[in-house]
Amino acid sequence: MATIGELKSAVRDTLESRGVLNQLKARIRAEVFSALEDGSEPRPPLSHHNLLINQLVGDYLEFNQYRYAASVLKAESGQPEVPLDRQFLANQLRVVEDAGSKSVPLLYGLVSHFLNSGGENGGPVFLRAPAPPSTGAPSRGGPAGDTAAGRDA
């Protein structure tokens, strides 16, 4: 007769071999987060930079079928349910795409650009924080959370 430990191990091994264990863990985390989230508490305003960053990350998560992580990102960040238009996002980031790049998330193209170009003349890419918000209230993520490559606020 099998012990409890052996049964647990067999179930875990079976779920891992079927590729569902991590999906179940992610689903449980997403459901717990959703149950614990207090919808009555107002969210701080989402900064422009964080809106763009969240969209890039969300597109990446959806493309790779990390749906539970994407749902937690939307719920936790306050990202709009309707995603930003890809062309709008590309325009905001001053990105020009070719036909092939449109089949993958913009984040892939941005990472590929920096990996392949290494900045001007093959040197490092210097990052700088944008100017602090002009209103006295800090935005979610604050100026330090809104670091952009080579861009002014």
C-alpha cells in the first residue's frame, strides 16, 4: 500500500509531466489575488510611462500564453481592459515596424534592437529618468519607476 508521501509525489510527477502543475499554481495565485483585492479602495493614477510599460509586458505575457500572469497584471496595475492600439503604442515609443515584426510583441523588437545595436557606435545605451511629475502628487511607480531609454518625459 502506498504512503501519503508516495501518492503526493506521484500526483506531482503526473501533473508536471502533463505540463499543468505550473498552470494550476498560477491559476491559484491569480484567484487568491482576485479574492483578496479590495475593489473599493481607489487606485492612484497610472502614469503615462507605466501605462506603456504595462502594455508592453501585457502583450508579451499574452503572446506567450501566460494568461494568469496577464490577468493579475491587469487587475493589480489598473491597466485598461481594452488594450492600447499597437500603432498608437509604436508611435508613442517612436518605433517603425516592418511586416515581420508585427507578428511578435513590440517588446521583442525593442530587446532585439538593443541587443543588436548596442547604442550609437556600438557603445552602451545610457538610461535616464524622466523629469518628475509637475503635480505634487506622485504617480504610481513614481519617476524612478518610469525610467525610459534615451527619452525625456
